[in-house]
Amino acid sequence: MRHQFDDMDQQNDAASLGMWLFLLTEVMFFGGFFLGYSIYRSEYYESFVIGSQNLDVFLGGLNTVALITSSVTMAFAVRAAQLGKKNHILIFLVLTLVLGLVFMVNKYIEYSHKLHDGLIPGYNFLWTGLGDGQTIQLFYGFYFCMTGTHGLHVLIGLVLIVWLLIRVWQDKFTPEYYAPIENFGLYWHFVDLVWIFLFPLLYLIGGLAV
């Protein structure tokens, strides 16, 4: 227990409050992306639909399944921590790590295809299909900014999982003290939730038309 706290419960409550405040700033951060995207999608809807049709819905859907499943395994890891079951914590954290790696590998494959097709926004952006290349490039600008920022959060999460695995292996957590695992669980669920919004917004635009 840290010296500035009276007891373990106070330390855990402070850590939890800090995490919720951090997540609030993250909501505002991603909210800015979503707002900007929504405004421009409304303005250039047809171009955004055309751009979206070149995204890999299968890989995007696979990543959605991977992250949703990882949320479940992370929830089991937190529950195992509450019960003090070290081996179960390790197993579920490793499963969460593997699913996160699956997400990153799929995202790398997607980005590689976009690079090969000349769809990276910038001077060398190449669009030979139907529609206005400039506004379609705007769609891909949002796509890479939003998924890239989200991917960075996933990558940070994977590093933190490795750190948690080391700490669990060293017996640093008990049923009375597992706040880092619980707070990381909140972070991971948030990252998963962001993707659940990103997937339909970016990949299923045409399918969302009414």
C-alpha cells in the first residue's frame, strides 16, 4: 500500500477514480474524431460510401469478433484476480494478448493492401475508380487517423498486458489488491467499445443507408 493512503480500499478507490477520469478524456478525444467524421460524411456521403467499399469487411468483422472475445477473456481475468486464482489470471491474460495480436496482424494486412493500392492520403494518393478522388481521399484520411489512433491504443494495451503478466507471475496481486488488473480491464473494454463504433461507421456505410 502507498504511504499516502490510509488503507487498501482507499488506494483502490483512488486508482479507480483516476482511470475513470482518464477514460473520460479518451471519450472526448475520440468524440472529436467521430464528430468530424460525421460532419464530413454527411457532406460527402457518396464519396465516403465509395471509399468504404474498398475496405475489407471480412478482416474488419474478424477484428470485431477478436476484440469482443478479448473483452470476455479480460473480464474473466479480472474475476480470477478477485478470487486470487493466479493460473486463471495468467491464462485469460494470455488469451487477451493473443486476440489483441490477431487484431494488430489483421490491421497490418489491411494497411499493407492500402499502401499497395496507393490509398494512403497524401501527395501520392492514387484513385482510379468512380467518384471524386479528393473527397474519397478525405475518407481515407479519417480512416487512417481513426483506426491508427485506435490501433495505437491496442498496442499500448498489449504492452500493458505483458507488464501485468510479469506482475502476476511475481505474485504482486492478491484478492485484496488487484486494482491494476481491474483498471486495465476498464481500459481494454473502452478500446473494444471504440472499435465497435468504428467498424460500422467506416466499413458498413453503404449498408447503413436508409
